[in-house]
Amino acid sequence: MLLAPPQDKLPGDRSLKITIISDEAIRLEAQAGQLTIEADSAERSYGPFHMLGSSLAYCTYSVLQSWATHADINVDSLVVDVAWKFVEKPHRVGEMSVSLTWPGLPAERLNAAKRVAALCAVHKTLTHPPAIVVEVTQ
């Protein structure tokens, strides 16, 4: 299902695809064409926690792509998986994990890639949560 045109194009007229893996996981990878969000069935919907995971995945991909471009490393094979676990009292995401699959990454650059991934501003926001102010008006 196509939701929106891409805001940022990747080199070579490529964009990104977000795949809903489960109620607690998404995958982000490069593809040709426009930004898409896909699911394995019409019954699976893209909800707010998928959006949260997608923002972390997109941000992580973006900082890695920028770093890789300067380091002359190909990102075509980079896949970012984000998964989360819920906790209760109150019901919320209690843990998120980011898994990078990058067959084209040289072994000697693995630790650098981990450090770069942690520079994502969404990652920083989630590890240092902001104050949230709710206002209601009529």
C-alpha cells in the first residue's frame, strides 16, 4: 500500500520501504520508487507503535547512509529492523532493539557503524525522553 511520496530520495532514484513484520516489529530497506509501507495481509494495520519504530529505523538508516557515503561504503544492502516489547502499569513500550543487517559493511567498520547508529536523534530522544505537555482547547 502506498501512503506518501518520498521526502528524501536516495542515490540512484531509490527510496525506502517499511515492512510491518508483526505487532511489535518493522523492517526498513532501500527500494526503487517511492516510499512504501507494506504488510503481509490487509488485516495488519500500521499503528502508532509501528510509526515509533519506523522513526527510529528511518533516522538510524539516514545517519548510517550519510556516514557510509563519506566512508565510501555501499548502503544498498543495509536493512534496519526495529522491534519493541511492551510493559504494563502503564501500558507502553518498555524496550526497543535495532538490528542492522549489512552484508556490504567491511568487518573492520562494524564497531564504527554501531557508534554511528547511536547518533540518530530519535535514538537520543528515546534514551533522554523529553517533557510532554498536553493542552486542551475549545
